[in-house]
Amino acid sequence: MPTQYDFITLGETMVRLSPPGFERIAQTQSFDFQIGGAESNVAINLAQLGFRTAWLSRMPDNALGHKVASVIAAHGVDTSGVRFVPGERVGVYFIELAVPPRPNRVIYDRAGSAASRMTSADVDFERIAQARWLHMTGITPALSPSCQAMTAEVLRFARERGLTVSFDVNYRALLWPAQQAGQALAPLLGLCHYVFVAHRDAQALFGAPEDPNQAADALRLRFGCDALVMTLGEAGAIAQTASERVTVPQTFRVPQIVDRIGAGDAFDAGFMAARCWGLSLEAAITYGHAMSALKLTIPGDLALFSKAEVDQLVGGMGAASVR
């Protein structure tokens, strides 16, 4: 079967409503309308870099469901595999953006959404088979037992069809407890080539050691993935394989952070893009850092930057043409 997509993702995308500026919900008279979903964020970010991407989901067959899909499609992502179902609802999240000492505040209104009811019957497996790389996150199996079972089936299918498979643990405490998440995600991570996890989540979910190097080594051995990519916040990131450990500090400083939401998805996209270009693990982490830093400078969930812009920040390191 011919390859139609460089990357394909699957998951829930929600309506994102935020008070303008740094207002609180209690004082605002209006909300800015955007969209947000880890998997579609990655697909859009990669499309901005020149890749052929697709996003799959289960969405309500109403104005809001089609609006979400149309925004994703407008950024160059194929949404023709999305299943629209009548009589259901779109997930919504509200976010109050803040500056220290006040933290950002997120309120979910996503329980019972169309995407949370997704099963394997909603998934276009033939479309997945036409991709080179599948990316999923731990948010999807957190939505419901049916989503958890579907995630496992999709990962197995992609692995059997020879796709590169990546997974970001992307733990959300508002969706499920750490112990439950760790137990559910561990067998899924064994199906992946690349696993992304924050060090704090590695400790909370999987009991990883406090030392980041030991944690990365232990989890890579446990899951058997080709590379365990552990992010360390401002300290950078580690990529651990069976034969090497690559540590790259975060050298791109952002003096004024506009919006943190989506920075992890931007990192994933930068890393995945660099690996697809055939670059080293060190270069991949560097591209991930660059994408993440750029994302912090703009509002919303998306890292809307071209490859030329990212290359300029990286300094031309390992520049390669996108196929």
C-alpha cells in the first residue's frame, strides 16, 4: 500500500476558551476561541514543517465538531478520516493564563465527549496503514476504558504494519490518578519505538529513580523501546538507547513566556521531524528544544513555525530537505 502520510495521529481535540489577556474567568465578559489537543497539536506542528500529516478522531456532527476539524484542516492536516456522530458533544477546556506568582488554571468540561466514547470501530485502520509514523499520547487512554482498549489495538496494528510508533506519556492528573495511569500505560509503552516522558511523570507513574540518567536507563530497559526521551524542564532532555545516552541542555532561553500550553507537543514535533530527516538524537533533541522555545512566545496550543524559522533558531544545524 502506498505511503500517503509522513505522520498520523489520533486523539481528542477540544474547544479552548480563555479570557483575553490575563483576566480571570470571574471578571471576563468574553472568551477567545481556539482549539487544543495534544495529538492534533503535533500533527499541525509537523504540517507547518512541511510534512504530510493526518489526524483521526470521533467528533460530534454539529457546528462545533466541524469547526474544530476545519481549524485543524486549515493548518494543512488531513481530517478526512475523522468520524462525525450525531447527538454528541465536543470537549471543552477553559484556561486562565497567568504570570507568577499566580499559576495558570485549567478547567475541563470534557466528560462524556464524542471522542471519549471512541472505540476501534471508529478508527480508520486502512488510513493508518498508509502512514510512515504513528504518534499517540497518554491522554487518549485516560478518557475511558474504550479509549484505552482502542489505543492498545491501534498501537499493535501500527507496529505490525511496520510504522514507526511514538508515544508521549503526557500525564494529566485531572484525568486519572498517577498509579492508575502508570499501570495502564506501561504495557502500551512496550509497543513503541520512541517514548516521551517528563522526569517528574516518570517518577510519579513508574517509580523511576530520582537521578534522571538512572531513570532514563531504567525505563528504556523496562519498556524495550528504541529510545526513551526524558524531558527535564529547563535542564534540557535525555535520549537513552540500548547503546548510548545523549543529554542536551535547553539553550534557547525565553525571557518572556506568553503561553506554556502546547510546549511539550512542540518538542515532540521537533524531535520527530528531525528523526524523519535522518538527523542524530542530539540534533533531534535540539530541534525539539527550538520548537518548544518558539511555542512559548505565542498564545494558543500550536507552534505555528516553518522549517526555515526553526532552522534559523537552531543555527542551520543539520538542515535537511523535507521529502
